[in-house]
Amino acid sequence: MAVTIIKILCVVVACMVVSAPYAEAAITCGQVVSKMLPCLAYLRTGGAVPAPCCSGLKSLKAATQATPDRKTACGCLKTASAAYAGINPSNAVGLPAKCGVNLPFKFSPNIDCSKVH
């Protein structure tokens, strides 16, 4: 439990550094990570997508209507994907469709978040 909390804190701090260029964004990395945390088991192992995961993803979409928020969320997710070991990129890319959510960017460790609109 303590290790998970430390990892979450590290991700939040790393996301703060990544999101600094997008200072006008209203959403924070802490908010992005907390919305996506229910998805972690699915992102690692696949299977059925938990309802709280889809709720978090829908909430993330609602919170990222402005371009600066989308860029911040993209950077936070990119940083978080590197911080949490074992995430399957295929599961990440397919998650929005499984939840019926159309995001303006892909869940990919290779995405260039500066090009997100």
C-alpha cells in the first residue's frame, strides 16, 4: 500500500513538471491520475473494463474540453504510463472505445502532446 502511494505521489510530481508549459490549463495531473487509477488493473491485464474506469474516463473527457486541458491530460497520461510498470499499450489504445468515449488524443507512450488540439 505504501509503495503504491509513493508511486502515485511520484507520478503527480512528474506530471506537475510535464504540465508546467501548459500552466493555463485548469486540470491537474493529480486529477488526471485519480480519474484513471480505476483503470490500472485493466491497463495491465485486460479483461472486463471496470465501471469506475469508464466513469473516470468520461469524467476526464468532460474536464478536458479546452486545448490546454487536453494537452495537460495527454502529458500526464504519457508520464503516468511510464511510471506504472506493466501497462499493455494495446489495452491503453483500446480503452476509450471500450468505454464509448471519443478522446481527441490516443493513449500512447509515443504521442506528441504538443500537437493535441
